[in-house]
Amino acid sequence: MTGPSDSRVVRVWRGDADDGELVDFQVEAHEGEVVLDVLHRIQATQAPDLAIRWNCKAGKCGSCSAEINGRPRLLCMTRMSVFTQYDEIVITPLRTFPVIRDLVTDVSFNYTKAREIPAFVPPPGLGPGEYRMAQADVERSQEFRKCIECFLCQDVCHVVRDHEENKSAFAGPRHLMRVAELEMHPLDTADRVPAVQDQHGLGLCNITKCCTEVCPEGIKITDNALIPMKERVADRRYDPLVWLGRTISRRRD
């Protein structure tokens, strides 16, 4: 049995990579519903060919990413109750990625970037089941592993959102966070500091914290991943004492 409802006008972007427009739908919204519920009702009653990507409807799969009134959000985690009856509700696809159809975008850029990051490299001679870590290190890594790969942080990051030409050189906050996770792992033996700057474009990030603001898992991407990595790069390249120590070490070798 449904609760109270009201009729709302929802504007949804319809189209493909070549052309499209906003289409108005008059639809009933019931108490307790989220935006994805309303879109499903539109599919069921008015636009059966409306393309939406979704899966779990519980904020854990990251599939239903879109922009609502210009802000990257999960459709299944945005309640209709946050909008008053006078608010305009405009639903558009993620702006940073190419449109396939309607609200579905091609996010393959993110998987390409993920493949560019070398995997975890354990110490030689240490087999599975032999890893030992302090609880503090486990907790640090676990925060980053909460990522559901919704790519909202990638979408909102102006480095790629407003500059298509940066995509080849910039991994984006989700993948820079992955590099930070591995670099901070006490058992990972790879040196990831040079690559995070030279290959993954950390220097292009100017820490506006917009990625942190849209993260549905509440991960402090900027404070706990990006800034610490920037500090490691700065220490390595610009701290005179670190430079001197590395120079002496190389001469001894």
C-alpha cells in the first residue's frame, strides 16, 4: 500500500551521441520514493524505451549515476522529498562521459585508466595468508576500498569535465585514490610516487574537494588520498634534505 503522492513534472534528457533534448514528464511521486522510482514509473507508463543504467537500487553497485539539477548523484539514493513542489527536477546524463542513449553514458575511460595502475606487489618470499598488518594500516586502506565505482568523483572533477584534452594524462580522483591506497599499503613494495605525478597526472589536481563532496560513500578522497600523495611527491622532488639523502644513497650503491 503506497503512501500520499503528488504529481510532479520531471525533465529528463532524451537522445544519443548525435542529438538530444530535455523532455517533460508529468508523473506521480509517492511518499518515500527516490528519483529512480519515478524514472521507473515513467518507463512503465510513458516512455518504455527510456534508457537507464541501474542494478542494486541500494547505493552499492554505483550503476545509476546521473546528474540531477546539475549535481552528480546516484538516482537510487536521491529522495524525492529533498525537492519541494516548486523545485524543478532536471535529470541528465553524466556530462564528463560520452552519451550512449538517454541517461546511459560510456564510462570505459575509467576502466582504461584502471588498467594503467600496476597491481599490488607483495614482498618477495611472502605468500598468500602470510600478510601481517597493523590495524591502523588496515583501516586506512579500508576507507578507500569502500569505493563503489559510481564515477561521480570522475564526473565532477573539472580537470576532465571541462578539459577533454586532459583525459590522456589525468587518471582522475578515483584512480589517484587507488594509487594512494597501494602506496600507503605497508606490504606493497612498488614505488608509486614518480608514476602518480608523471603518468597519472596528480599535478593537475588543485584539491577543490568537489570529488569528496559528491562521494556517496563519504570517502575523504582529497584529504586522505590526494593531499598525502601530493606531499609525498613534494618531499621526493623538492625537499633538499630528502634529495641529499637520496643522492648520497645512490653514490654508495
